[in-house]
Amino acid sequence: MTHTEKRDPITALHNDAKAYPGGIAALAQLIGRSPGVLHNKFADSMPSYEITDREADAIASAVRLRTGLNAYAEAKAEAHGGLFVPMPEVGVAGEDDVTAGLLEIMRTAGDLARELTEARADGLITHDEFASYKLRGNRLIAAVHRHLLDIETMVSEQPSAAVSLDARRGVR
């Protein structure tokens, strides 16, 4: 695949499905389809069979939970001009989590800057250098999103005492 080609989401899903323990047959049973029908839905030679959106979501979710693979979601987001960033499950964040999140953002931003400096050192950015830079950029995006999730766990409907006092004074 060249740097301008986009992955087909269904092909990516098919590859992930084959990597699932028990393969397509196990996934078919999981989503209530016969293995033959699910195989046909992935077959180019069977154009009358197609994976539905619900089936694709169910297969992708099962694959992600069991194998950690996200190729379908990545390809689907890419097909729509976006980027898939898997988010970790988070509990309620504490001050240490917020500080660690900010430090991770700064470290990752530094890695991104260093990657660009190294790529431009010879005056030419190769496809491999860009792929590495893009990976670092995606890691920075993920770090920012993880940090936002942490902060979101700290949001409260109860206004702070300082805000309430300012509001009573008419301060904005």
C-alpha cells in the first residue's frame, strides 16, 4: 500500500476476523450467523452478500476485545477523513493522573519535534520518515485525548466555592 492508498474497511475487518481465535466460524456463531453465510459476506465472488453495519460493528467489537486489533475502525475513520484513537477505560482521575497526563503530552510533543528535526536533517523527508512522524503525531493525539478523559472524570455539576462567591458578587 502506498502512502496515498486508503485501506478498505471490509478488507481490514476480514483480515482481523481471520486473526480472531477460531476465525470467521467462531465470529459467525458469536453474532448469530452461520459460518457459510459469513464467509460468503466476505467473498468478492458473492456480490449479493454484504456485511451489514451492525454485523461489522459486532465483529469489530469482538475482535478488539479478544485480540486488540482495530483495523476496521482505523480504516473506517480513515475512509471518512478521520483518525481512530482507541481510548482506555478510565476511573476517576486524581491530581497525580492529571500531572502525569500533562507530562506525557509534553514528552510526546518533544518526541514529535525530534522526529521532524531528524527527518529534515538531510533536506528530504522519505515515506518511511513520514510514517514514523505520523505515528508520533498519532501518539500525541492519543495522549491529549487520554488527558481530556482524565479531566472529564473530574467535572462536577456543583460549582466551586470561588465561582459561587464571584457569582454572588456579580463578578464575571
